[in-house]
Amino acid sequence: MLSFANWGNPRLSRVPSGFSNQHPAFEIVAHRGVRTLGDNHDQFSNLAPEDTAEALLMAGKMGVAVEFDVLALSGDERRGDRNRNDTDLLIVHHDTKTGRIFELPGRQRPVRHLTRQEWEKVRPSVRGNKQVLEQLYGAPVRLKSTYVSARPPKAKPLIRELLRQSDAHLYLELKMEDDTRWQAANNARATHSRKYNYPEIKIAKLFEELEAENLNPHGRITVISFSPASLRLLHRLDPRIETGLSCVLSLKTADNLSKSKRFIERAQKGTGISAILPPADAIRQPFMSAANSQGLRVLPWVEIQQREEEASDFSRLIGTGVQGILTNAPDLLMAHVGQNPFTLGA
């Protein structure tokens, strides 16, 4: 049984709800939720697949920030442009195609082609989830019932539940569904592309709906994306929405102050970003100096491939002064900084 211990640390102190654009001094972010917990894979580890309600709500209970991915379904094409404002078409899912974590009966398809009715038929991929877990633990894993019964959630009811049941800050990553949409979103004429169904409009509408329910989305949610053009469009729709840029940059850029400054200046142009989220190996002092000089919070992402590995990156990153870390093993990071929110017992 999992019970929550009374815990607290000045470095990870919570920010009262209702205050916009404020975060803990150091923020632990559960990347796609808490999928595993502990090193005993038979007893506690395989809680639920990534980006499911079970994994994300567990992160909220742990008291860490929560990151998850959002895509938009196509809906009913007969409704045309009316789908652009339909927030019920926003779903939580990372991959642009079914088959790895969740699958459809028969041939797998791009998520953006699915209707609401087809999305209801998606089920966990036993083979795919076993491969992910067995790589992580380096041992055979038997999937728990929570894996077999999990379903990818719709975004709006999940976000509503997270905001109501926890104090967690949410990082909502707006995913680009395929190369065509990526190119359209980064094209200067993206707003005229018929192949782009404008998930940014749905996100802005979602913020309106949550605000009408007094859930304070502008103080609790940061929308992140790898697409600067997508963030620019969202910023034009609602400048109050806090945004962050996920990015991949070369070590030549990260090790050079002037190149890092130019990179950040381009990233900030019209996006209104308050945070930048690079890979861990891009965290170099010139890049940190450039980001800090522009008032940006830096939150690198660390993907632990095997839990038995020493998470040496954690110490190095914390030493550089980053404002937080996204990781698929938030419990390991919490232990690394002296936090243990769980008491594991019978």
C-alpha cells in the first residue's frame, strides 16, 4: 500500500495557488507522469503507462510538477472549421501514431486521422509496454492490471481533475502530429494552411473554459512546444498563457555565449516564453548565462534508460543552477535531493 508521508524541503517549497508565473526555486517535473516507482519491479514499479490518468495523478499526489503531451483528434470532418474550437478533441498522447504504448485493433494509424469514436477503441499495447519496462529494469516484467486497464485520457477532464486534486504545476506539451503539420506550423503562412487543424485555438479555448470554472489555469499551467511558430500563434491568441520552448541545440551553440544569446533571442521572438527546456547534455555555462540574462527558467530533460544506472546527470545539472529537471524517474530525483514522499508498506 502506498501512503503519503509528511515531507517538506525549502528547495522544493510549494507556491500558493493563485499566483501567476511563480514556481518553486527548484522544480521536479514528472515527464509523462509517474510510470514506475522503486526498484522492485514485481511489487511497486510498473504503475501505469505514460501519459495516462493513473500516471499523471500519481505525480500530482507526490507533490511534483506534471508534464504530459497533448494532441488534437480530427473529429467529424463534416463539421469543418467548427472543430477548431472543440476542446473535447484534445487528447493526452505522445506518439503521432498508435502502436507503441496504445494500439488500435488491426492496422495502426496516425492519431490526427482518428475520430472521437475511433479513439474510444484504443487499448494498451502489452508488447510495447513490456519492452519499455524491461529495458528500464533490465529484467522480465509482468504487467500489472493497472497497465492492462489503462486508457489514454481526454485532456480537458484530466486537467480539470489535476487542478482540483493537487497543487501541482502542469506542463502541457503541444505535440506536432506529423512532418506536414510541423512544416505548416513553422511556415509564415501557417494560419492559411488547410492541412493544419489549429490545436493552439483549442488550447486557448480550453484556458477560457477552465478560467470560467475558477481553476486559475494561467497561474497553474505552462504550455510548451518544440515549435516556436506554434507558441507565437498561442501567444497572439492569449498573451496571458505562460509558455516554454522545448528545444534541441548543438554543443557548439551551448558552449558559446554569443551563439547561445542569438539562439535565445530567436526563441523569444513573439513567443512570450518564460522557460526553455533543452536536453541535459546542452546545459553548459555559456548557455545558462545567456538564458539567465534574459530571465528564462531552464529546465533540462533527463531520460533514465535503466533505473540501476547512477543518475550522475542530476548532480551536474543541479550544480549548474538549473531551475528544475524533467525526468521519467521523479522518485529517483527526489531521493537525490533528499526527498522521500512515500512510505512503502504492506
